[in-house]
Amino acid sequence: MNTNFEFLVEVKDVVKYYPIRGGVMLREMAQVKAVDGVSLGIAPGETLGLVGESGCGKSTLGRVVLRLEDPTSGDVFFQGENILKFEKKRMRELRRHMQIVFQDPYSSLNPRKNVEHIVGEPLFVHGMTSRRERREKVVDLLDVVGLRSEHLRRFPHQFSGGQRQRLSVARALALNPKLIVCDEAVSALDVSIQAQVINLFQDLQEEFGLTYLFISHDLSVVEHISDRVAVMYLGRIVELADSDELYKSPMHPYTQALLAAAPVPDPKNTPDRVVLTGDVPSPISPPSGCHFHPRCPKAMSMCSQSPPRMKELKSGYFVSCFLY
């Protein structure tokens, strides 16, 4: 394994298109351009927040990072090695280092299996055949996420939403992973429970040295948990920066609009609204040039002609916009 790497996980020029087929012969009629040339990296021990409107490609990018989906083109590196070149056996070994927590804990947990089986299954798959050892490990994991040993025999429907998500986290932790992709992991929970689960994620990161890709559309949650934030629009990253800097002074018009639309607790301190015109374009036929230009209040003629390149305006602050 290569030890000379800056990022634990890195994607380079990743493209993911889904074919749309129709007709008698099921020929390819069009393509859904879910991810359209994304490059970014996540350092060991870092939390990278990924935000954007629904349908912008956030979850697809997360699945490509884990190689649950193979990209149409581009490269995905984990600890400096291109995992797209891994054969099935080696990829299976790598799975223990890369886990995911899904949005809906009820649909991601097998309703026919109890807690001992759900959390212990990854251990069995990766070689822990002793049932006694698995049970002891599962009890330890339940304790880590704030559940108790008497929950071992219960089924998912016997838990609240927050408890089910804790089970999902325990299952993800079972193999001592290095990377966890949190795909809208708290969006289905009540606000008070969201705070508890977010604090759990932060405590686990400090205890186990975890690295997170935290996908969410909730800007306040991402601000609280992330070290850096990447803003995605229609398959492309438009802004990437340190969390504090991005929330304090966003540069891309789309990021400015997102932050201005977010509710604030003090009505007297409401920021100026940036009203976006038009609807979100279809990923089947995205606009030419900068994908955001039909809705951008600062659009120029060049914006529709060619896509802007990502530029580093200052140390660690990247923006893809012709304004800069």
C-alpha cells in the first residue's frame, strides 16, 4: 500500500452518465449527466461537506467514491492507489476501510434480522466466524453508539428513527473503517435527534480518527460538522473552501444564493435575498458553458460559451466562475 499520499481518498475528472434507453431494441436515447467532471480530495481525519440542491449528483459522487458505482470516466484513488483497477478479491478486502451510512435507516436495515445479525454480519463476511466473539464485538459497538446490550434481540421496527440510525453507524464501524460516506445521514431525523447524531459522528471521529464525506442539503448541519465544504451544482463542483471562510464570504453566485435562502434564527439579521430565476435545468440536457448561467444574476455572455475552470483564488479557496 502506498504511504506517500496527501489525500486518503481523491477523485480526478470523474464523470458518471446513466443511459436512457427506449424503443423496441432498447437503444440509448439520451444520458443523465449525474456527475460531470469532478475533482476533489479528502485528507485523513478530515470532514468534507458536500452540499447542493436535490438532483445535483451528490449521492452519485458518494457512491462512485466507494465504487458502488463505476464512473463513466475518471479515476478514484484511495491511499494513493487507483481502486478502479482493483480486481474483485482486492476490492472486497478494501471494503472494510470504506463504509456508508444511508439516509433512511429503516430501508437500509434488514427488517427480518435482529440487531446482533445486522451489526455482526460485516464481521462474519470478513472472517470472524466465532459467534461468541461477534456477539462481544457487537455489544461493544452498541455501547460506542449509545445503545445497550439488551437491544441485541430486537428488530429495526422496535427502534425510533434516531436509534435506527445509531444501528447504521454501529454497522459501519464494525470493521474499523478509515472512510465513512454519510449520505444525508441526519436529514430524515427530528432536529433534536439530528444534533445528537451529529455529536456522535464528531465523537467517533475524534476517538477512531475517521474521515468523513458528509453529503447533505442542510447548510447549517454542514457548517457545524465540516472542515471544508464543496458546493455542487448540476454535476459540477462550483466552490470548494474552508468551512468558516465559505460561510463568512461565499464567492460563487450559486453559493451566495444558497446561503441567503437558508433560514436564520434572528429575523433582524436576515441577509439580502438573492432570487434565482427559472427552474433547475435537466441533467439530461444541461446548459452549455457554465451550467448555472441561465439562473445566475451576474451572468455574462462568455458564461454560455465555455465552462469556467476551477481557480485557486487564495490558499485552499477554489471557485469555478468567470467573475474571478
